[in-house]
Amino acid sequence: MNIDTSFQYVAKYAAKKPDGHYVYNDSAKINEDGTITVTLTDQSLAAHGNAICCVILETQSGDILTSQNFTLIIEFSAGAYKDIISDDEIDDIL
């Protein structure tokens, strides 16, 4: 997703995790070239399976733009994420 960087947006990441819990946070960042990078948190990776995700952009005037949904395939990890209990992660509400 490339966006016009002449406008000011706030980028958010939203996902429904495979276990039904939700992630909604500000881990999405808009790069200078107009692309968006999402940094996945521990909670984003706490449940293995397919997560349904999107990126949300909010303009200064309050308009909301949403990307097309995409699927994030989360593989089971016997390492770092095995002890994290999956829960909702909501940092901000629109």
C-alpha cells in the first residue's frame, strides 16, 4: 500500500487473531517513500494460525481509510512466544 505522504496520517494496525482475540495498536509506521511498515508485537504473534489484518489511516480531519484485508500466517513457535498468553491488545480506540 503506497500513500501520498504530502498528507498527514496516523497509521494503525488491526487484526483478528486465530483464537478470536483482537489487536489494535499504533505499530504501523508510514515510511518516507509512502509504504507502510507494521512491527508485530508479542501479542500479535501469541496465537498460531491465520490472522485477518488491515492497516487503518486516519487523517487530521478525522477521515478514516482502511486497507484491504490481508492474512498473516503465524507459525507455532517453541521458542520466544510459547509462554505468552494470547489476549486482546488494544492501545487506542478510533
